[in-house]
Amino acid sequence: MRTVFSIILGIALLSANIASAQKTAMEAPQGFDQPVAGSATGRLDSISYTSKTVGTVRKALVYTPPGYSKKKKYPVLYLLHGIGGDEKEWLKGGRPQVILDNLYAAGQLQPMLVVMPNGRAMQDDRAVGNIYGPDKVAAFANFEKDLLTDLIPYVEKHYPALTNRENRALAGLSMGGGQSLNFGLGNLDKFAWVGGFSSAPNTRLPEQLVPDPAKAKKLLKLLWLSCGDADGLLPISQRTHDYLYEHNVPHVYYLEAGGHDFKVWKNGLYLFAQQLFKPVDAAALPTYTVLGARASTNVRNAKYPQILPDNRAVFHLKAPGVQQVQLDLVRKYDLVKDSSGTWTVTTDTLSRGLHYYSLLLDGLPVADPASDTFYGM
């Protein structure tokens, strides 16, 4: 038996790969979230609705578009907040009304109502005390019933809303992203458009979200997943994307440079909103999918390592039985393990050209199964 002393693998960062990645990358233009003097603006209403689910009167905000008329019928987007927010979180950090106003001014948006509720369905729904407490976490799950049986009927009674599933969308950030995937994909008779921005750990496992891929493929108009590539919650979106990809369910999987913050979420809303309530070309969805391109040294059909537009590299390794995985590439990186046993890391920016790296599993070097270039054993 030979003793393994070292395994060195090569990853090539070539200009052709980067050009390909940049070609498909899309992001909001500068100033997309800034008011434009003289442009028409929508209106924000604060509403109170009776929640039989919670047993109290609850609040929500409703955005109506520029030129709103009660004589017209509108599709509706329900836009959800994160675990530390409420119905005003998007307004405080995301400026959704400004983003939407600017999209209307540019002729890029289908007129719609946007409802921003409090997704914490409990008597005292304020984001106070221990926001991660079991009662508050349970209230986020309980919001599914409040949304379906209390809020949506109120909105459709008091606003000129179109009431079929094809004209109803659900999206949210972080905890609200998990809610959107859970509730939207779990109620495809109610929603045809679903978006999760940096979805949180409350997100169900992919096989629970989409137990019948053929049904989802038939009923969904658009399924959108987006996340910052440096977000610690990225493995949640990644596992969902991997399952959908494996089962041929059309969707957008959009990664951008960023963390768990409104820079990412505002861009997600900007891109997602433009697709809503319009004909969707499923064949065009992969053009959004990943900012990164496969490294030229990858074996056939290996999606990772990937090279991002700024020359950072993304590594994935399935190794559920080990306790620690490190990448030695210029410096040592600790990979992060998700619930499926997949380890991930995004490197610092690398210079173009061929780089050598090694993977260490519990301190022992192993060959990266995704690379066909390795030297020394």
C-alpha cells in the first residue's frame, strides 16, 4: 500500500470563463433605488384586518401603483420580511416603493398591488425580546393560515385584485423567503409565482417543498431563488436549486456578490418583479442562474469549482462522514457543512491563470473528484 503524501490539483481561471459568466450576470443599474424627481409615484396604505387565525386585528401595508384605479383589476404580490422585521422592514431597508416606481417609469413592470404583511402570526407580533424564541418561530409557520384565510380574502374584498392563482405571487427575504417557498410551493392552487431571497433555515427540505416535480413544473409560472454568494445561508438555496435542477423543474437560481443584507434583497426584488404576471420563457431562465462559470479543469458535468466574475472560486464537496474540510489555495480556508453533508467555501479573489490547491479531509489530503488535473501521490 502506498502512503499518500500530498495531492495537488490545478484550477484554471481563464478569461473565456469569466467573459461567459459576466455575459449572463444581471443586476440593477446605479440609482435604481433612488427617487427620481418628477416621476409618478405609487401610494402606500396601512390596513387593519381581522385575523380569525390569531384572534386579533393585524396590520399590513399595501402599495398601489402610479395611475391606480379602482375600476381596473390588478394582480397581487405578497412580499414578506425577515425574522427580526415586521410589515415595515422592507420600507426601512429596501425602498420597495421607490424600486417599483422607477420600474413603472421605465415601462418594465406590469401594474400590480404589493402587500407587505407582518409574517409573525401571534397576538403580540412585535419583533421584541428573543426573536428566535420557539413561540415566535412557530408564529412564522402559523402565518400560512393567516395569509390564506384572513389576509388574502381581506385584500381581495377591499381592493380591485384579480383572484386566480395565475395573478397571485409570494416572495420574501430570509425567514420570509423560507415562508414564501414553504407556503407558495405548498399551495400551488393559490400561487403561480414564488420567490425566495436568501431563504432561511425554516425552509423545508427540497423533497418536502416539491414532492411532485411534474406537478410543480406544470403549475408554476416562475420559481425564483436568489442569494448572496458570501451568505452563510447559501447552502439552503443551493440544496433547493440542486434538487430542482436534478428533477428538471424550471427555475431561476441567481447568485450575486454579497452577504445576507438588503443590497442582495433589493436587487432580487428589482429582477424578480420585472418577470411577474408576464409570459415566461422557461428556456431563458438559465440565463439568470449563476454568476459563476465552471473551471476549465472540471471533469465532465461537474458544476464545481466555479469561477465568479471577480475571480473568486466556489468549491463544493460532498463528504457527510468527515468532521473538517479545508481548502489550501494560497491560504487555508475552512469549508462550511450543510445538513446534506455538502461542504462549501468561496475563496478570496485570485489572479488569472493556473492555481494549484489541495483539499484536506480531517487533515488528510484527497483528490477533488470534480477536477481532472492533479499531480503527485
